[in-house]
Amino acid sequence: MSSVRSANVFLKENRAAKEEMAMAMPLSLATYIVNMVWALLDGWISSCVIVADEIARALRTGDIGPFPIG
């Protein structure tokens, strides 16, 4: 009888723990937001790399000179 009672207590505690861990937004929405942010970062990083490559190419070929600093 005590094993049944302890099992019921365990199930109630487990259910309460699951309710506390419920997400504030659906998992599909969180996944969508992460995918959108990743796509934006990916585009931004690739744009920066393309610009840096063009500047490096122009410096190597002599199309532009070194940048004056100061």
C-alpha cells in the first residue's frame, strides 16, 4: 500500500514540475524566430566578407592605395 502511495506522490510531483517548465511560447514559434535571426546574421556576415574580399582584391591589384590613418 505504501508503494502505491509513494508512486502517486511521485506522479503528482512530476506533473507539478512539468507544469512549472511549460514554455512561454510554442516551440514552433521559438524555432521560427531562431531561423529568422540565423538567416539575418548569415546574410549580414556574408555581406561583410564580400566587401572585405573586394577591398583586399583592390589593394592587391593596386586599384586603391593604402588608407591614410591620422
